[in-house]
Amino acid sequence: MVLSLVVLAGFESSMGSTFAEPARIIEEPQSESIADEAKVTEGADSVATVQIEECAQIAETVKLPQQISRFDPLMKRIGAESGHDWRFMSAIAYCESRFKEGLVSKRGAAGLMQVMPIVARHFKVPVSHIYNTETNVRLACRLLTEFEALLRLPEDIAERDRLSLILASYNAGVGHVQDARRLAKADGANPNSWDVISKYLQLKANPAYYTRKEVKAGRFSGSKETLGFVKLAMSKYDEYCEIAW
């Protein structure tokens, strides 16, 4: 701190004598340039700190797409061509095969999407082609498209109900799902609600229900598997929507 001694003299006006007042210490103000420099330095430090904090926050919140499987490019391409969400297709592949292209079930379902030989014949494709991964996925997408057309779901149906009904058709067969919808409608229930249809699929193991006139596909005893499939597939789809786009 810069200090100076200032001696102030006083004068006796009437006596003519002079008395010196005691010396006082007066503090001089800091140089403006020094103060300004300190403020600039402090301001720069504050800005730098804010910028670092903002960068840290961005790093924590920014999301980058993650890979679902090594088949992502194939799923994206076929999904764009067929109009199906490739993450939805990937969720089905996970449930059906855990992304194992060489998997063949005891019933003959093959590949990523576990396509049955009857599906190949239905679409007039050689059965041997279901072992080709691209053809396998394409056939599955054609099946999804056909199921949605057969279900004739209303435009205002909730998306989760729509996808769940399509998944149930993929696993159980569209005939059983249509039976459940007809039963629900006959009983005054909502035929477009998955919660409702899942209950009627279970009831289709009961003679009191599968013998009713609304039922065309007969008894259904696989409801536990179908409900589990739909639940897992929708869970994986939700997960994939969070990490991939």
C-alpha cells in the first residue's frame, strides 16, 4: 500500500503566530490500471471456470448412438425399404435368435428372425433361402407388413398396442390374435387394447371360449410364451430406442 505524510499548517489569524498541526497519514487510492488489471484477470478466470463447467455438463449429457448388433446396417437398410423401425426389427431378432444367424429350431425356424419354411412358401421364395440372412430379414418384414394389414387396426390406436398386437401375431399366428379380438368385441371389450387381448389369448385355452362361434383358429395353449415374447420384445425395443437412432 502506498502511503504519504502530509503536513498541514494552520495559521492563527489574530495573533499572527503560526502553529503546525499534527501530521496525518492519508491512504492514497490504488492505481486505476492495477485495479483494472486485477478485475480483468479475475473476470477471465471466472469465464474460464464457467466454460470448463459447461463443457463438463455437455460431456455428461450428450448422447452418441450405440451399436445394437453387427447387423445394424442391414436392419437399417431393410427397415427403410419396408417401412419398419429397424430397432423394432432388431428387438425381434434379439428375442428370436439373440442375433445368431445360423440358429435353427426343432420346428425348422431359421436365422436371425426364426423364419419358418411355410413363410418362404407363402411368399413364393425357395425354402433354402431362409438361411440367407438378408432374405431371412426381408421375409420377416414382409410378414410384419401382412400381419398389420390383416389386423386392420384403427389409425388412432396407441402405438404400443399396435406393436404388441403385431408381435403377438408374429409369435402366435395372426389367426389366434384375430380370434381374441373377436371374442373381446363380442364381450364389449376393446379389441385394440393389448391388455385386453392378452387376457383373451389366455382364455383361448378354455373350452368355454375356444368353442365359441367367434373362434376360427381353435384352441390356443401357448399364451404364456406369447405374452413373454411380447413383453421382452417391447422392453428391448424401448432400450434400443434409447441408445440407437
